[in-house]
Amino acid sequence: MKFTKTFVGALLASAALTGAAWAECEVTLKSSDTHPDGYPTVEGVKAMGEALKESTDGKICIEIFASAQLGEEKDTIEQTQFGVIDLNRVSLGPFNNIIPETQVPSLPYIFRSVDHMHDVMDGEVGQEILDAFAEHDLIGLAFYDGGSRSFYNSQKPITSIEDLAGLKFRVMQSDMFVDMVSALGANATPMPYGEVYSSIQTGVIDGAENNWPSYDTSGHYEVAKYYTLDQHLMVPEVLVMSKMSWDKLSEEEQAAVREAAKKSVEVQRELWAAQEKASEDRIRAAGNEVITDIDKQPFIDAMGPVYEKYVTSDELKDMVARIQATE
């Protein structure tokens, strides 16, 4: 569904502020997230809001619209660029076709572990990627955990790359993700997150790929019983702010926003780790088949063409090399 700037503006203007906290603030930043209330990314932004309100003596607050109330990610990105939405937590995938630098942490098997990903994204490379958003009317603030993504489907256990042949998987609306699935011999179907459940249920697609909490909280585990821990992607989530909204703040307020976002990262990561474990426990208890005995090397070897296609400039090749060299 395509949202116009006028429509979303009217929606935001008519939304009731359910609590005295927002009414007391001089500035209320509207923040969007596709995930439901209670999800680690939503709770991370709540923590940011608390820190920001405290550091600005109650001047600036954050109001969160979770569960895709303002639309799916592609639409909310555009509205954030327009300045209608102030803050937005988005997966990096939808930015891949817009901001080349975001393609690097989105590459399959680029990170060796969660700790490796944290070290990279909290360091120089991560800051370079955040800085790249500025040319697209967005301010990159922080990276949240998005977990490791694996395939799940309704048809059969996947224990080898051959088992993927012919299966139809939903992917985020990113050319790279389409090419990744194609390189593995499966068929990629880009579609919004909110359409996945019914599409698996009705057989439009056979499955999707995502992390433990998303597989759990979306209910996808109910219609796709086979979950294969191939962990092909470990893509961070990104928190961005509209440059139009950013420019309305003083330098002191901008610094407060950055610091609050930075503080929220630790909260989000702790919640993420707990959520991931809880989701895994629920899925296993539900009786779903979790496949862990899998040789990843053929999957990794199949990614050569994907790297060749997307890591083309000297700058991106250097970024990949620096990530691989990070201890």
C-alpha cells in the first residue's frame, strides 16, 4: 500500500497521545517500527526516548508507532525522507538499492559471529555506513541487532543446498537478497513482511528467511514447521532520523539524540539476546523441526557470484577486506 505524505501526516496528526509524558514535551518525535510492541527494537527506541527526555529536561520525547501502523518499511523510509516520520527503525535490506555501503553488512556470511558483527558495526566501518545515509535525507544514528537469518519452510527439512532447489522463499525487497536465494537454487519472491503468513498458508510461497524472534512473533512457525539454521545473513537493523527533523534541532539537541541512540543499543542487544533464547525455546517446545546438522560450506561457496556483483567499487572491496580483517 502506497501512503501519500498528506495521508500519513493526517494519520500522525490525529493520533491520540496516550499519556501526560508526551503532552509535557515541547518536541515529540514520531518513530516507526514494523515489529510489535515489546519486540527488542521497539523497546530499544523506548529506552532511547527515556534517555532523551532525561537529557533534555523533558523537552524532547519519542512516540512509537509499532506493528507497521504507519506502513511497511519501504513506505516508511520514503515518509522519513519527507520529514513526516521523524525516526525509523528499519532493516538494512530495503536500503541496499539506495545506499551502496549498506550492501556490505548485508552480504551473506560476511560476519563470522555476533561478536564480530558488533565489533565491526560499532567501529570505523559502521560509522562510515551511518554517514552514508546523509546524502539520502536521513541521519544514521545506530545499529541494532537483527539476529542471524535462516530459512524456514512448509514443505520439508533442508539439510543441504540441493534441498533448496525449486522452493519459493519470501525475501526483503532487495536485489541482493533475490540474487542470494537464486544463487542457492531457490526462487526468491520479494514481498512486505506483513504478507508472509498468509502467503505461506495459501501456498503462494513455500517459506521465508528470518531470525528466531521474527519467526516466532510473526506466527510464521505455525505455517512453516521446518527451520534450518544455515545462518546465511547477520544483517544489523538501523535506526535513522529524518534530516528535515534533524535540522530543526539545535546542535545541543542533536548531540543529545545521538547519545540517547547510542545508549539504547546496549539495552536493545540485551533484550535481543533474551528474546532470541525465549523464541528458540518456544519454537522447539511447539514441536517444529529445527535442522542444525548442515554443511554450510557449499552455501558459502555458492555466494561467489553475489560478492562479484555487489562488491564492485574499490571502496566497497576495501570495506569487505577491513571487515574480514577485524578480529
